[in-house]
Amino acid sequence: MTRDIFDVIDNVCLITGASSGLGVIMAEGLAEAGARVVLAARRLDKLREVSDALKSKGYRAEAVKCDVTNEMEVRSTIESVIRNYGSLDMLVNNAGTTAVSPTADLQIEDWKQVLDANLTGVFLCCKSVLRQMMAQKRGKVVNISSVYGLMADISPELPYYTSKAGIVGLTRQLALELASHNVQVNAIAPGFFPSEMTEPIITDVDSLAYTLSRIPMKRIGMPQELKGVIRFLGSRASDYITGQVIVVDGGWSLW
């Protein structure tokens, strides 16, 4: 039946950056649909809060401490998931950070920190899952870019914009390399959703007004509007889609 191709029941899904914000939303969306979710981030205490909340509702969730910029930690985390569950069906690369500064004043340390977390971390996680997914002859990789990976704006966050644009290129190239192995690699480019990163904008009247003026739908995104997309990309319904960027932004990128 058509509805069956949207199932992710029992799929093993690893979500990075899952201690807050969009990572929590996507973990919830997959867990609510029956997937077994492994939540990874640097803040183990926050991760446990998220996993405990999911388990209290009867969902299956595990918290694992992992710094995506540390290749040994990434490799160890993924090996542990495969050893414990016997497979890895989906990788969601969501971990990220930003640095706000005019480019003329931007410190090289801040540039490196953002690129390491947002782009190199995606590379390390992808590299570490590929052999398993190729051996399985199936797998889903979803990289979280941003509307700011597709366009510029007034906020001076050059490393963030650059890293998110880089994710688009990485996604397309990796999708081409893995297409013959039945591994699909896609990206989501979210617009404005509530998160730790966007909280300063939400709480500032002028910043929020500017943001809403850029969104044709005149509102910020709601969690369920991201949950549906992540479930789709993790299911068999997306088996013939690879190398694509799905923009979830209320029309922001149409300008």
C-alpha cells in the first residue's frame, strides 16, 4: 500500500546535534514514526534530557556523547551504533554552530570553529557510515544546510553561510558517488524555526519583524513542518530522490 512506503518503523537513525533545536525536532519526528533514534552531541546532560523525554512517551531513544569535529569520536560512535543495532539505516547531519562578526573583524579561530563543526563534521560522519551503508546496499543520509546556504542576508555570519553552502556541494557530489550503491544523500535547507540559535532573533522585536518581512508566509516554521520532511527522506518514498536540497522556508528563498 502507498502508506507503507513512508514507514520508518524499526529503522536505526543517528542524529547529530540532537541536544537542542532542530535536532530535537527531527529526532522526535523519527521516533514518533517508530524509528530507533540515537541522539549524538557534545552535551550529554542535555542529550539525556531529550532521550528521557522520548522514552517517557514510549519511544526508543539512546543518548551518545560525540563531538563531530573529532574523527576518533565519530568513528567510535558509529561503530558502537552498528555493533549494538546491527545496522545503520539513516544518518542526519545536523550539528552546527555560528559566529557573528563583520568579515573584516572575523577571527581565524572563529572561522575554523564554524567550518569544522558545520562542514568538516558532516564529512567525517558521512565518511564513517559509508562502508556500512554500501555493504547493506541501502541507506539514507540527510545533511542539514540552511536557506542561508542558498542566499545572502544582512546578518554578518560569513562562516555560517559558507559552511551551509558547502553542505549543498558535498551532498550533490556524495549522492553521485553513492547512487549505484542504493544510498540516497539529500539535504534540507530550513528557513526560520525556533531553536537556541534563533532565540535572540525571536526575542528581539526589530529582528523578528525583519525576519517575518522576508518570509512570504509571514510566520516562522512549526515543528511538524520539519518532521514530515525528515520522515519522508528516511523512508522508501524517497528512494528515487538523491542529491537534492529540499527547502523548508515558507517561501523565504523566493525573493
